[in-house]
Amino acid sequence: MAMSYETFSSDEARHGHLGRILDEHRQILDAIVRRDADRAEQLGASHTNLARKRVTEYISQSAIGTMSLQDMAGTATVIAGLPV
């Protein structure tokens, strides 16, 4: 899954990320072509776990950026160094 553009510090970082995902897909397809079910299953599980981790991290970071907590005086509070 390609994350939002704002997830990456540069176009180069985004292209690098997409290149790694494409490489993962190629490795899975290669294992399938070679009829190596164990390897295909291992690569597929790894890819799925990495994708889940990436999405979870993205959602967590997005949620932090949208939280709005107010202290007793009604001024915005900062969480983990990020203004909210």
C-alpha cells in the first residue's frame, strides 16, 4: 500500500519505498513461478505483516496530528513534541 505523500520526506524516499514494495511482490511471484509454496507463503506472510505495520504506524501518526486536547485554561496541549 502506498502511503500518503506527506508520509515521506521527499519524492526519492517515496520512490524508494514503492521500489521495496515492488521487490517484495516480485520475490513472491518468483517463488510461485518456481512452485516453492513454502517460500511463497513465508514471503507473503512477511509482506502482509510489513504492510500491517506500515498502515498501523501511518494511522497512529495521523491520529496524533489530528488530536486536540485542551488544558484547564483552554489552551492547546502538545503531545510527544507535536502541536495539537
